[in-house]
Amino acid sequence: MKALILNGSFEGDTTGEHVRAALTAELQGRGWEIEHVLLREKKIGNCAGDFYCWVRSPGLCNVDDDNRAIAEAVVHADLLVYLTPVTFGGYSSTLKHMVDHQIQNVLPFFAQVHGETHHQKRYRHYADFLAVGWLQAPDPQSEALFHNLAARNGLNFYARTAVSGIVTACQSAAELQAAAHAWLDDLQARQSTRPAQLLRNVPQAVDSALRRAVLLVGSPRTRTSSSAALGGYLFEQLAKQDVQVETFYVHTCLRSPERMAALFDAVDAADLLGLAFPLYVDSLPAPLIEALERIAARRLGHAPTHLQRLVAIANCGFPEAAHNTMALEICATFARQAGFGWAGSLSLGAGEGIVHGTPLNELDGRAIPLKKSLELAAAALLAGQPIPQEAAALMAKPIIPGWLYRAMGVYGWHAQAKHFGAEKIMKRQPYSSVPSRD
């Protein structure tokens, strides 16, 4: 039996090392062969969101770095383990960089799982799944979110059993060993962790003027992304009311100390911070998580000088907007932990199929409910109110039935693969020792 541990801890994280040692000892005692990957020492680029691993080089990420070897190890593992500090209720950006690349191990085609749309299997075998996170101190909201995120990941990657656990920095070595023993017992008994009841962050009204707003776009496609189109339209409505608006593209800022410094200064001065991003494996894209980690760390020593709020817009490639729930709750948890008031969120399903990076004013009638939703949201934010339920419902309402979206997806993915001459190998299994048959 082979266990693959993907370790997303940060440099100098002693709690993470203690957790790794306890889990490793327990696995070895049960006869597991262990491969431990310390992700911060690996070269793993950002997922480009170009779907090349589905339509150009099926099953293989277009970026030739350490992500390919790790994706192959995932395919051949019997147990996949995530180790991570709990970051706003989710995973660290270090771990999430590799998680984002795991879409190469599923197919682009859709299937229904428990009434929801998900991607089909690429391989016959998928590992059991264990996600272990650690906190400095108990935080029921973050803990519930972490358990739910792990359950969603287990569902999307077809784990037979998905177990999650959380420990705190104050726990002794004996307590960590006992926890590791219990997690592995649950895996052996096929007892998946039941999703916890989410403790939702409730948006609040404020009595303050909205003068400056900053938008962070979390898509690697930057200006030509659906995220930029949605967030941009919201901020256009704010600008019409004399709000000073500014937009930053996270993927380009992270590579430039000068741009990050400008982003920090803009966030410090803003009355409203907006996040617009595509869903990546049930959460935010890794670069956006990294940006939020850096903002939160900075604010520990730079307390805000005025009331600030945060709003988020997520879009996903599934017809059901509910897939965005975990990601938006992570945004709300970031707001709470970093000292922002939570102003609410908007969630769009089938964002790539509807918007496809086109400015909303250039779209046909399908964009009418989206624009109305964003206009209602802007009016509420200007009045110091959170995003109203009417706006959220308009954004989340499916444009087409799920069955039709799934059927159209088959045609769409084949058309893209045909363009690259890859249509006949879309179900290729490059990491399998047994070739697949199309």
C-alpha cells in the first residue's frame, strides 16, 4: 500500500512538522510505503486555466515542471494525504498550487454525481483521501469549512473514502499520535468524515461613505477573463457614482514587488475590496490565496485606519452556482480574520459558457440578469448595505438546464480538442501503466 503525502506547510512551521511526524509514524506502523513531498521545495507553476490538459495534451499539464511527476504519483497512490495550515478555512497557497493541477487527472466531460454536475473519471483507480489541517487555536467556523472543503475534494476526485482532521498548535505529541491513529482507523473502516454544518458569515450594513474601491481579479486570463468582466461591470456602476475605482490582476502583481506594493497601498486606502475569480477545485485559485495570505500578514502589523468591507464574485464551469459555496465562505473567513466587514457575495454557474471573458455590455440577452444583479449589488454597496438576496438569486439562476449544459459540453470540448488535433486522445491516461481505449 502506497501513501503519498503532499505537505503544504510553510518554512519554520513546527506544528506542521509535528503533525507530519505523527502521521508518518502511524502509517509506517501499519505497513504503508510512504512518499513525502514537501511542496515548498518543488517547482510548481500556476495553473494557467487554459484547459490544455484536457484539449491539447490530454491528461498532461502544459507546464512541464514538478506538477507532472506529482500528478503521476497521485494516480499510483492508494492514499492521498494533504497536510496544510488551515488558511481562512481552506488550504495554504503552497498546497493549493498543486491541488489546482490535479484537474489533469479527470476528464473535461460531465457526469452527474449525487444530483450535481462533476467531471468524469480519467483513471479507473483513485486514491482514498485524508486532509489534515492545523490551527493556532480552535476556530469552529474555519474547522467546519475545512471539513466541508475536504469532503468536496474527495467527491470531485472520486475517493472511496475521504477523511479530514484538524489539530491545534497546543496539542501534545501523544495527542497528535492518537489523532493520526483515529484518522487511519476511519479510513480502514471506510468511514468518511461527514460534512460539518457551515457557520455562515453574515453580511452586515455599515454607516460610512464609499469613496474608494479596489478590485482584485484572480483569474490567470487577467483582462480577458470572465472574472474581469463580472467584477469590472460592478465597479463600473460604482464609478458612475463618483467612487474612485482601481483594478489589480493578481497573477501579474505577485511577480512584481512594485505592483504588490501598489496593491498593498491601494487596499489600505480602500473603503471596499472586491474579489472576482474563477472556481479552482472547490476554492480560490492558488495565486489569489497567496495574495490574501500576504494581505492578512501585512495587516497584522498595519491595522486599518478606517472601516473597510469586502465583497466577492465567484464563477464556475458547472451549471450549479452552489459549487462556489466553499470558495465564497473562504473569502468571508478571510474578511473576518483580516479585519474587513463582510459585504456579501455573488455566485455564477456556467460562467465560462455564458460570459467567456466578454464584457457584459457586448453580450446578448443572456447577460441581462447578470447586469441587473450587479447593478442591484452596486446600489446596495453605495448605500452601505450588503449585497441583497435578490441580486444573489439573479446571479445564481441557471441560464440553461443542467442536462442541456452537460450535453453541450460534450460538443464543446470535442470541438476544442479537434482544433489541436487531440480529439481522438481526449481520454488518454498518460500516467497509467495500462493504456486506455477511446
